[in-house]
Amino acid sequence: MMEKKTLWTKNYTTIMVATALGALGNVALSFALSFIVFDETGSTLKASVLFAAQTIPGLIVPLLVSPVLDRYPRKPFLVFFDGLFAVMYLIAGIWMYLSKFNYMEYLLASLVFQAVGELDGLSFNALFPKLIPEGFEEKGYTVSSLLYPTISVIMTPLVSIVYKKVGLASILFFQAVCSLLACVIESTVQVEESVVEGTELSVRQWWGDIKDVIKYLKEETGILTQAVYSSYSNGTVTGFSALQVAFYSTAAGFSPQLYAILESVSFFARTAGGLLLVKRETPKEKKYSLTARIYLINDILTAIQLYLPFPLQLIDRAAVDFFGVQSSNIRYAAFSNYMPDRMRARLFAFDSVFFLILNSILTLAIGALGEVLPYRLVMLIFGGSCIAVWSFCILGNRKHIEPIYLKDSAPAKTE
């Protein structure tokens, strides 16, 4: 009798358990960090500088390290970085417990942690596609994408209760334990990886690897134009967040409490959209047309959202997130499967850096325009620009993008 194929193989289950442990600690720590600087300094500027500075490692580290990850096995890197995290969190917890808060020390420490986080995330993204069973790429990425927001909804209320009572040091100790357990569990993953022949650590080799991926992106117009649209669209949505907060805080008939309800609806819509994708596989011949339509509809709905009365805003936001999570996971699975394994880390690095650059530019531009124009009009203008980018990148490059969705699944992964 033929064994039934399943997503939940030993490798996939193992990496999901390890990821869940990491998410538990990260949610707790992220919540505490969002309050500690303001609690200690009383300055919103210093808090903003801290979070803005944390984008710097994301612009530098991936491009520096990704060529190395493409030449050596990724699993040892992933295990090492989680183990390093455990040690760093333990030391940071002891430091916070024994010494007083110092803003500059805290800023430097946060940059170091962010840099290691970039390395850990890049290692995970490069290895993860090899741990998803053949034919389950969409479901594999969907389950992974639902993990963090689900844990966040569960953990955030708990942490908000205990944060003031136990302090940041205790939360750092908790994160250290979670990272150590994740490290131990990840070490049991069984996957075949090898060192690329002719590997040598040198500046010349690094530059050659960077030039290889630039050449690849020039030839693969579909990957490049999809990255441009996705980064522009996501960067615009990030910029809109500040406008929405301001709108709900100042507009007649709206309030921060209503915004909280909107965010809750957003979470449940994303979860429902993800669960639907887990249950139903999208035929590959429909993936391009489905994602392209979702992009366009979501751009339109986002642009007009603030012009609607609150009940319709809830429906608008729910539709955007319900269908958006589906298009995102379909795209991510197809493009990860299409990318050659030998340069997957570098391609993820370029995508990450490109997103951060556009995200920063668009957030600043939207925020600046929001100072002089009505918030609704700013969203309408930038929403319209997203449609223009969609027309050029997605619709205008169908012949380059559609074959990526039509590619057959990758060879079977090692169990």
C-alpha cells in the first residue's frame, strides 16, 4: 500500500516547532522593547531613532553574507545563529538585571542583535524550501506565515500583563531559553547539503558571486519585475499605517478604539485566508491570473479605504487581508521553487535590501505628504501609483512572470 503524502514530515514538523519556539520569545521581547525606551527616556524621538537604526543591518548584512550561505550548507549556520542568540540573550539579561539603563549601550546592543537576526533569517529562508515536501510548497509557506501572527495574538496580552511585574531582564532570559531549545531541535533536521566546488573566502570571490546574481536578475525579468512591484506595494502599505493611525485619531466619528477593531479584523481575515489556502491547492495554470487580479483589487481597495464609512472599512480591510495572504503565499512558494538553490540566499538578500530601501523612501514620502494634504487624498494618490506600477510590472510582464508559476515542483527533498 502506498504511503500517503503529507506536509507534516519529520523535517517540516521539526523546523516548525523550532520556529514556534523562536516566535514565542520574539513576540515577548518585541513587545517589551516597544515600551522600554520610552519608559526609560520619556522621548518619542529616541524611541523612533532606535527603531529606524535597526533597519541599517538589513541593508548591509544580507549582501555581505549571502554569497557565503550559497556556497556552504545552510543548516549549520541556522543552528549556530540560534545558539549564538541564546548566549547573547543570556548575557543581555544579566546586563539588564545588574546595570541601569543606558540609551547608547542599548542602541548599540540592538544593532548587534538585529545583525544576528538578519543572519538567522537569511539562513532560514535559504534552507526552508528544502524542508518542504514536494508538492506542498504553497501549504508549507502558508502554515509558516500563520505561525507568528497566531502566536502574537496569544502572547501579546500575556506579556502586557507580566512585563511591568517581571521586567525586561526576565523576558530576555525567557528568550534565551527559547533560542536554545530552537537550536537543539534544529540540529536534528536531516537534509543533504554540500560545499560548492572551488569555494574560497575572498573579496574577489564575493564580488564574483554578487555579479552572478545581478546578471541572473537581468536575465530573469519575471523575478525582477515581481520584486519591484511587491516591494513598492508593501512599502506603500507600510507608509499608510501612520496615516491610518493619524486619521483614526483626528477624524470625526473615528477613534483609536475603532482602529484596534480594524486591526483585529485584519488578523482574523489573514488567518482565514491562510487556512483556505492550506485546505485548497491552487491549480498552477491559474496562479498568475489569480495573483494579478488580487494585486489590482487590493490596490484599489486600499486606496479608497479611508473614504468609506467604518463598517465598509472593516469589509474593505478584511477583503484585502483575506485575499492578500493567499496571493503572497502563492507567489512566495512559486518563486522560491523557481530560484536555483545555488543562489537562493543571494536572491533573498537582494529582495530584502530592495524592500527596505523602497519601504524607507515611501514611508518618508507618504509621511511628508501627509503633513500638507488630507490623509485620504494621500492614500488615494499613492494607491493610484501602485496601480501604475502593477500595470507596468505585473500586467506588462506577463510573459516573463507566468512561466514562474507554471514550473513544476522542485525535486523531492530529503526526509
